[in-house]
Amino acid sequence: RNALQMDSLSQEQVSEFKEAFNMFADGGDAITKETLQTCMKQLGFRPSSEDITEMFEDACEGGRKISFSEFVSMMGEKMHSVDEAKTIANAFESFDANVTGYITHDEFRKILSMGKSKFSDKEIRDFIKMGDAGEGKIDYVTLSREIGGA
């Protein structure tokens, strides 16, 4: 699994991760849960404490520290979900003529009915709830992050 993640990241990304990792590993070969959040912020992510707890538990299976290979694997997954969220947001953006970051609930329903995937009314309502910005509009950037797992 780790080798696969390494392949999907550029050498530049791995170097950037190594630099951030070393900064918080205090000369050691692992980082703690406490330093993980700071390390990720350094790399431009904004994980919640819940995200950190979940990622930490996934990465080190009950251990107390995360090694560099575990960190790279975890960051690779994060980068992948960010890419997916961007792709989803870009798809909605093409329906947002003034690039406001919002589309109406009606436009959203129309978009979902255009694809091959048929969404039920309940699924559409759930999506609308996830990205609802009030005033009959959807914040599709937030929605894309939710769907893309970023």
C-alpha cells in the first residue's frame, strides 16, 4: 500500500512531506498525534481534531507515533481526496456563470438529473443539506469537500 502511495506522489511532494515531518519529529523517526496537526497545517491542510484522531488511529493502528512511511501514505490519501474535491467543484463551477461559489438548488437538481447516475429525491435532498448556504443556494465548494472526503 505504501509503495502505491509513493508512486502517486511527485518527488517534490514527498520531499515537502519529509521536510515538514523532520521539522516535527525532533530528530527522531516518528511524529506524535500532537505534532501531526501542526505538521499538516504546515503543509496547507486544515484538519479538525476529529480528523487528526481518525487519521492517527488509521495510520498507526494503536501505536503512539507515526513513522515517515505511514505519514506519506496518509498524506497521499489526503492529497487524493483533495484532488477529487477539486474535480467535483470544477464540475459545478461550469454551471456558475459568475464563479460565486454558489449555485441554486434548482440548478443543482438539474445537474444531478443530467448524468447517467440517477439520484433519488432523498439523495438529492441530502446533498442539498450538506452544501446548503441558505437563500436557496448551495455552496458547492463545501459540498465537494464533503463528497470528495477532503
